[in-house]
Amino acid sequence: MKKVSILILFLLAIVLNDIKANENIEITVLTCSSGKETFSAWGHTAIRVVDKTAKIDKVYNFGLFDFNDPNFYIKFIKGRLLYKLGVHNTYRFYSAYEKENRQIIEQKLNITEEEKIKIIERLEYLNLPENRYYLYRFSGKNCTTEIQNIIFENVNSNYKNKPTNKTVRLQLNEFLHGRKWLRFSMSLIMGYQIDRTIDLTQSMFLPDYLCRELRNIKVGSESIIEKETIYNQVVDPYKSNYPTWANPIYTFLLLFIIILTIKSKAIQNTILTITGLTGLLILLVSLITEHTELQYNLNILWLNPIYLILAFKLSRYPNLKKYLVYITQSLIFVMILIWIFKIQYFEWTYLPIIFILSLINLRIIKKLRLIS
């Protein structure tokens, strides 16, 4: 009996030691709200590791890049820009976000010691010099998807993937609110592939979506989130304080009114040149990029380089000019059908631009008929 008691005490000591070890290690997911810079508009995700016994408290951050990287913007557009994993002191990480008035949601994971060790081992492996760099993708590989993969691959949960009614573009737009010019620019430069519905796993490429879904995941009968704490709480963490008038639709409506009331060759040619250059940029980006989000951009149909030719004086070639105008206007009609059938996303800001281009096309045709 005495031997049995000793054995029970020995086993109990092992269990208690495991529990204590488990409590000494904490893994938390950090979801940071929007910042002022364009690249931080959708927030940020990081993962915190605390080992009380070893007195370790650090944050693993997959969102680092170098603005001083030679040809930074070209590499970014082409999809060849390297992001990297960095490790920060937790206090400094929190202080930096507090200075920017950005909220941090900390979600402590309710997982086993073995799962915690696996996550830490994976993080340390990825932090090796030969592993810490990766090619960034808007929705396929970023600071959030890296952490999502680490958690899902190393934690035994009840998570099941399922379809959603969301698209990448709609999710991106949710977090822009007052940043109307950024939303407009992104709508122009991104192709139709981001307008396809995505599943639940794919939707978690954004920090806030991963944060929300973690609340729904269970390990056994318990939530995967043991505790959730909010630091530097903000009423609306994704609200941008931009004035109401800072909206491109007002700018383009005003321009349409000016074009409608004032017949100026200089203004007309300026608009044609800008439109043509925009179309040329869209074409070049879609051809050279490795970002699937920027490929197959059908906006090239109504914003195309042909307008550059129309901006030049073609008095010697009236028939050529007439055919080019018919082509550009026909492509506008084709694009309207594409929008109607929801092949690619339609932004209401496009409407006054379509009116402007159609009005200019009509005036050119009218002038050519008078000449002939």
C-alpha cells in the first residue's frame, strides 16, 4: 500500500510539474489596428512568446521590410520584394503602437505544452538567417497568413474550412472607410481575380479576420482563446479622420461639370493624356507583376493607352482618329457589361470618369463629321 501511495505521489508530481511548465509558457496572438501609412491601413498581426522560467518575453513579427531596399517600389509591384521575420522586445513593440495610437488585441492561446513548444520551435526555425525572408503577397503570404499557418499546423482544433460570400476586394475595402482615394486607386490597379469568392481560410489574410475566427475555434470543448485583453483601446480602430469632401467622386463630378460647360482643347488633351498614361501603367503592371491580385485587370478596356494617341493632333488622319474613338467608346460599353455581370468590381467613382470620356469621344466624333 505504501509503495502504491508513493507511486501515486510520484505521478501526481509529474502532472503538477507539467501543468506548471505549461503555465510558465504563454503564446499570444497580437492584432494591431490601422495606422496612418498606406501599408498599415489593414492593421497588423504578430505573435508573442512568454517563458516566465527563462525570463523571455518577445514578439515575432513577419511584417518587416526595408524602404531603403534598391528599387523598392519596382520590386514591390513586380512581387519580388522580400519581407522578413523580426524579433522585438515586447515592451518596445507595445510602446511603438501606443505612440501611433493603435489598438492591440492580445489573445492568449489555450493550447497544450507540446503545441506551445512546436510553435516556438517553428518560430525559431523561421527566424534563422536563411529562413526569415519570404516573398510578400497581398492575400496569399503576409504577416497574418504566416501566423495563421503556424497556429493551424501545430494546434489540434475543431476548425473546419467552409465557403464564404466574401471576396478579397470586398474585405480590403471594409477597412478603408474614409480613405476614398486609396480605395479608388486600388480598385483601378487590381484585377478581376480578387472578385472571386474565397473560403474561410483564405479570408484570414487580414489581421481582423484572423482575430475574429480565433474566437470561434475550439480545442476539445473549450475555446482556443484562454484570455483576451485590449491595450490602448480605440472606439473605432479602423476609422480614418479624413474630411468628407476628400472623396474622388466629388473631384471627378466637378471635372465633368467643367468639361460640360467649358470647351477647352487644352483641358481635353490633358484628360486624354492622363487617361492614356493610366491605361499604360495598368497594362505594364499587369504584365510584369507576379502578384495574382494585380494580373488580368480588365480596367485596361476603358482606361487604355489609345487615349494617348487621341491626345495628339491627327488632322492628317481623320479616319484613323474616328476609328480609334469608336474603339474606345465600344470598349467602355464592353466594360459596362463586365460590371453589370459582376465579372470585375465596379466602383461608383468610375461613373463621372465614364461620363467625361464619353463626352470627349462624342465631341471628337462630332467635330470629325463637321470636317468631313
